[in-house]
Amino acid sequence: MAEQKDPALTDAPARRCSQCDREMTHYNVFVSPTDEERPICWQCLAREEKGFNAKRDFSRQTRRGVVPR
């Protein structure tokens, strides 16, 4: 059975982010198939997911001189 935690409680110990090496209290822990835990802070996770929903060919036309109207 999965362990349920209340997100309002922040009694989690501070851990180092595996990407930026900062010590954070707000982080997500990802478990690899080899049962290795990787804590990743919210800032690195947001940076990784930035632009996820954008189209691959997305570009701003105004940088090419086209003004959409």
C-alpha cells in the first residue's frame, strides 16, 4: 500500500538536490528502477519542465519582423 503524506506538513529533513547540489527542504524524490533515490528540488524540476507543452516549431514571429494582427 502506498504511504500517504499530508502536503501541508513539511517535516521532511533537508536533502541535497542531485542536480544543483543545494540543500533544500522542498523537494521531490524520484526512485530509479535500480532502487536509487534522486532528490530534486522544485526549482530544478520547474526548469526541466519549462516549455514542455510548447510546440517543437514554436518561435516568436515578432523576432522575424512579423507583427500578428
